[in-house]
Amino acid sequence: MADETKKAPQELEMEKDIQDENMNSEEKIEEKEEKKVKKERTGILFIQTTKNNTILSLTDMAGNTLCRSSGGQSTKQARLKSSPTVAMFASKKIAEEAKEHGIMNLYVRIKGQTGELTSSSVSHAVIKSLSRDDFKIISMLDITKSPRGGPKKKGGRRGRRV
């Protein structure tokens, strides 16, 4: 009997420890659920298109680069680097990285070649693929530089004679 009375307080302590562990595990599960609910962040996507390549760069709102991708990373054929199809593959890589960082809202900045009047079809393909991946595009801005005057064109007053 003396052994039973000695075990009783020990058993009570063990039961308390088990209950505490159960409560702690429930609290940990609740904490994990809270951590899973991430706040949607906003980022800036820079699309630079040239005749030879397409470069995509994703930054946070402070301007820190989170990830980069280009047409050259998506294909080995030089003639396809600037095609809309390859740009969509590059945007898929950007989308995966953005989702890892919790970015779901995007500001898009498009930069084409200086002097061209319209942005290329490549930038349209990138934006379309990102909108399919459930990204909310807040605004799009064309930041292509435009020449104002600049150097004199070749050919003289009457133009180039062929």
C-alpha cells in the first residue's frame, strides 16, 4: 500500500504532463494554421523586351530583386529567345518564385526598344500568362524611352537615294 500511495502523486504528475503536452500540441497546430495564412504581398515586375531577348525581373516594393528570368534561360535556340512562347515559359518561373515569396499583386513596368511606338507581343504574352496564374495586376506602365529630337538622321534633306 505504501508503494501505491507513492505512485499516486507520480501518476498524477505524469497525467498533468500528458495533458500539458496535449494542450501544447493543440496550440502548436493553431499557430501553424495562423502561419499558413500569409498576407498577400505586392511586387513590381519589370519586363524588358529587345529584338534578341526578353528579361523579366521581380522586385518587392522596396526595390530588392527577388528573382529574375529571361528567354535565354528558357531556350537554347538564339532565334527563339525573343518569342512570346518562350517568354511565357520565363513568366512561369517568375510566377513560381513569386508564390514562394507570397506575392499575389503585381505592378507591371514594360520597357521596349527606344524609338518603337508600341510594346511588343512578348509583353502581352507575359501579362496574359501571369493573369492565368491568379495574379492580380494592379497597373501596367510603359517606361520605354522616346527620343526627343536626337541626332540627325542619315540621308540628307531629300532622304537616302537608293
